Amino acid sequence: MLRKQEAPGAWLIVGVLFVSWFFVWGGGANTGAVFFTPVLKHFGWSRARLSFGYAAAALSAGATGPIVGWFLDRIDARKVMVGGVAILASGYIVLTRAHTFPQFFICNLAMGVGFVASTAIPCSVVIANWFTDRRGLAMGITLAGASIGGAVMTPIANYAIAARGWQFGYLMIAVPMAVITIPLLIAFVRTRPASEPEPERLASEPAPPPPAPIELPGLEVGEALRTRSMWLITIVQFLFASLFAGLGQHFIAYLIDIGYSADVSARVVSLTFIFTTFGSLLSGPMADRVNARQATALTWIVTAVAVFALLGATHFSALMVYAVLVGVVGGAFGVLLPLLMLESLGIRRFGSLMGLAGVFSTLGYAAGPVITGRIHDLTGSYTLALWLFIGVSIFCMLACLACRPLESVSREGTSRVAA
């Protein structure tokens, strides 16, 4: 049986994971937009080519996601996460010495392994094992680190780039990962709470029988792959990654194209991350009270409205509508998509299933920016890409509503056996 109360130290784990997301995703992935234009000017590549270089990280993350998930079902998450952060910090440092496209591509390829080993999959597994009743709240606080980190680190990275170039900016990102995040993970993070200590007994007393293995609710990998929900969630994760990576990586370039300065664009990105924090914190408790399917479907409706507002971003008020809405839903998705998988497939093989779904998610992170950049290269505008993203949002809303809760799938399986 799963514990109904959090074990001692559970909220400390959340605090450490918050810091990890602050520097790893907030300082790393979420600052990517401010590097795009300086790196583009430095190398002189096309936007599609540069996007493909960055997409190497998503490609390698997708390839290693199932391996990371498999390891997480078998060894402690601390080892996986520490290794991931070490790879990522090293990758950013080596990236400052890249002079050719193959070097740039290989650095990002290695960094993708670091991202997948240190962020969503292991953190979701840890939270799922330490929490039950307030799992959504814990997940929301953890992922708020990414948005707060983005809000803080984006202007810092932008200042570093303006002062000493994009290479110095990458160093500013790598150092906190190495000197802050890794020691905290080593000291505090574990996959699940330690077992209760065995009470002392007299030498004459017989040894108690070994404890029965904990039966975790959920589907085995093979069972999950035969469900509608697994494939719908996988498609939604792919499209979510495509949309938000496509928007995120080209966002500052888009704003510069329509007349905003680089400084104003960076401030808007920072503002977006502030509202992402609200989305992370509010969506988890909402899913705890209703269900992840309805909450996730609602966020896709809001996403469609946000992208529609971005079409009119030459008006500052429309840009602010986009910044607020996409910030909120961006934070919500990071919390709700793992909860949707837990609600539909259970915790039994959660690590492995997150890894498998992560293949398609990271393919989306790779494809979204490349497709967005290619549309711009062909049409000279991002307008067609934005309309495409509105259509994607509507489809994903319907897909989330079509997912089925685990209880429903389990009852159906029991009925088949009885028949």
C-alpha cells in the first residue's frame, strides 16, 4: 500500500529538487532564447541550421530517455541525477570552445543526455514515490524552480552576453550547476523514503518473516502500451514539446522581427517565467482536487488563446496577454503531464513509461524549433507557424479528454479475465 502521509524529509527533497530545476532547467534550457540571436550572428548560420544544432540535445535526450527510465526503476535517482548534471555542466563549458557546426552539434548531443537524466523523468519518479495525497502540490513547487530560475537567470545571461559575449554567458550557467546543484543532490535526494528501522528483539525470539513486497498500483510496460491513454499521452507530449520549443527558441527572434529591442524581448521572457511560476504552483493543487485530464485539457484551450494573442504582438497589450497566459500554461504543463500519466497508467512502471514517452517528447523538442525556423526561412515570417500551433492546441485538448483513468482500465481488464 502507498503511504497516506509524507515521510520525514519529503518537503526537504522538494526544496532540493526546486533548486536543481532552478539552475538546470531555469538557467539552462529556459535561457536558450537569449543565446539564439548572438550565436546566430557569431556563426552566420541560417535559423533552421542553428535550430538543428540545438535540436541535437533533444535527439539524444529522446534516445536515452528509455534507458534513464529503466535505470530509475532499478537504481537510486540520486546517482542518475548527479551524473546528468555533471554531463550538462561540462557540456556548457566545452560549448564555449566550439568553432564549427559539428563541434556545436556534438556538444548539444551530450547535453541532451544531461538534461534527460537530471530533470523531468527522475524528478517525477522521486515525487511520485515520496508523495500521494499532495503529489500535485509537491510537483508544482518542484517545477516552479524552472520558471523562477528562468526569470532570474535570463536577465543575468543577457547581461553576461552583452558584457563579454555568449561564451561567458554559458560559463555563468554552468558554474552554479557544478558547485551548488551537484552537492545538494548528493546530500539529500533519494528515490524513496528509507524503510522503517527494524525494532530490537531478544536473541531467543524467532526472526520475523521478511516483509511482503510493496504492490504498487499501475500497469506493466506491455499492458500500458496496449492502452489508448499511453499513446494519446505520448502524442500530446510530442506536440507540447514541439509547440513550446518552437515558440521558445524563436520567441526573441520573432519579437525583434516585429520591432522590439533585444533588451525588451529579454524582459518579456523574464516576465513570462514569473507567470510560469504561478502555473506550476496552482495546477498541481487543481489536479489534486479534480483530475489531471480535465485540468490538462483546460490548459490547451488557454494555450490556443495565448498563441492567437501572439499573432497581434505588435500591440504591446497583446504581447502582455501572451506573456501572462503562455507563462501560466507553460508551468502547468510541466506539472500536469506527469500527473496525467500517473492517473492513467499508475506508478508501477512510471520511470520506464516516462522514459518511453520521453522519446517522443524530445523528438518534439528537436522538431519544433527546426520546423518553426524552416517556415520562417521559406515565408519570411512566423505567422504560419503560429496558426499551426493553434491547431495543435485544439487537437491536444481533445486528446487529453479522451484519456482514461487507471481504475477504468483495471476494471475492464478484470472483466476480461472473469469472462
